[in-house]
Amino acid sequence: MVTAGLGALIGLALALTGAGGGILAMPLLILALHLTVVQAAPIALLAVGLSAALGALLAFRQRQLRYRAAALIGTVGVLAAPLGSWVAHQIPVRPMTALFAAVLAAVAIRMIRDAAPGAAAVTPDRSMPCVQDGERGRLQWTAPCARALIGTGALSGVLSGALGVGGGFVIVPALARYTNLTARSVVGTSLAVIALVSAGSVAVAAVSGHLLWPMALPFAGGAALGMATGSRLAGRIAPGRLKQAFGLLSLVAAAIMVQRAWAG
């Protein structure tokens, strides 16, 4: 029940922000269930991937999913994920924990900064690499657009394989920067990419025997429930306050992870 409850929190985070699920899943698994980064990574990815797939399906039904962009980013991410997984298994536990904590802290600070009142917002314009066609609602494909999306997929894939994160904290800002998609479309497209990238990393972990199924299944089930609940709450809660709350929680988790890693 505790494991399923932790998973539900991750699904809720994904539903409301389109990012933050994996980056929060890892410290929860490490601190609450006493797993290493390498042990927690595939469990987090299974939960994040399953709940993201559910969210992406809902976004597709609402026509908020740019599936061609998601397919390109996700395919590149799946191909890059094994590299990240290989790197993770070459690094000792303490340095790996410190690396994840540093990434977690950086994401937390950015979330708090972006949610602060008066923070500068990205203003979409025609100079962006990927511009949405106003009539058809599709992105206009160009070489700069393809390069931007491929780079996003490669980075999210490596981080997914190495740190057990879906990559939403990379994908959401990238889509906001490189495209003029609406916020809801950015979230929906991000969820589809997370589902694809996570599936690739989970498959690698399962085949290699690094996936702890007794913990993974209830955690993933809770995440799916959290996603379903969060999808109904989306739009009713101020996104700025959510980002600040997740950011503060992530900062605390990063500090605790570093302290425990070096104390142990």
C-alpha cells in the first residue's frame, strides 16, 4: 500500500505538469524504500511510462497531442537510453547518487524560478524552429525543427537510461522554447514522449534482470491511478503554486539524498 501510494503521487505530478514525475519518483524510491539509483531507475520508469501513456491517450482524444513530433523525439530517446543505462552501471553508488541529487536540485531551482511572480514567459513567434500551422494544427517541418527535436530526444533518452527519469523536465521546456504549441499541447506531447522513452529503458532493464517486479508493479499501478485522478484536476489548480511546491519538495529530497549517501 505504501509503494502504491508513492506511485500515486508520481502520477498526480505527471498529470498536472507533464514533467516532474520521474525526477520525484527516484528520491521517493531511494529514501522511502531504501533502493540505490540503479535499482530505483527501472521501477520509476515503469510507473512514469505507464501513467504517461495514459495521459497521452487522454491528450490524443482531446486533440492536444502532436504525435509526429512525439514519435521523432521518442524514437531518438529510445535509441539513446541504452547509452545512459550503460553509463549508470559504470559509476559507483555514491557518485551516482550525488549526480542525481545535483540534477534534481537544478530542476527544482528552475521550477521555483519559473513559477515566481513576474518570471519572464516564453513568447511564441514565427522565428521559432517549429511553428504550428494555424489551419491544420500541425507543426511545419523544417531542418531546424527536426534538429531541435532530435537533440531534445537524445538528451531525454540518455537521462532516462542513466537516472531513471522520463525526461519531462527536459522535454517540456524544450517544446516551450522551440515551438509555439499551447501549454496543454506541450504537456500532452511531452507525456507521449515520456511513455516511449520510458518503455525503451524498461525493456532494457527487464531483459538484463535489473527490474524488481514486486516493487515495480504496485508502484506503477498507483501511478496510473494518480494520473487518472490528476487529469480530472488539471486546470483547477494554479500551475505556479504546483511548480513551487514540487520545486521545494525536490530541493529537500536532493539534500537528504546527499546527506544519506555520504553518511552511509
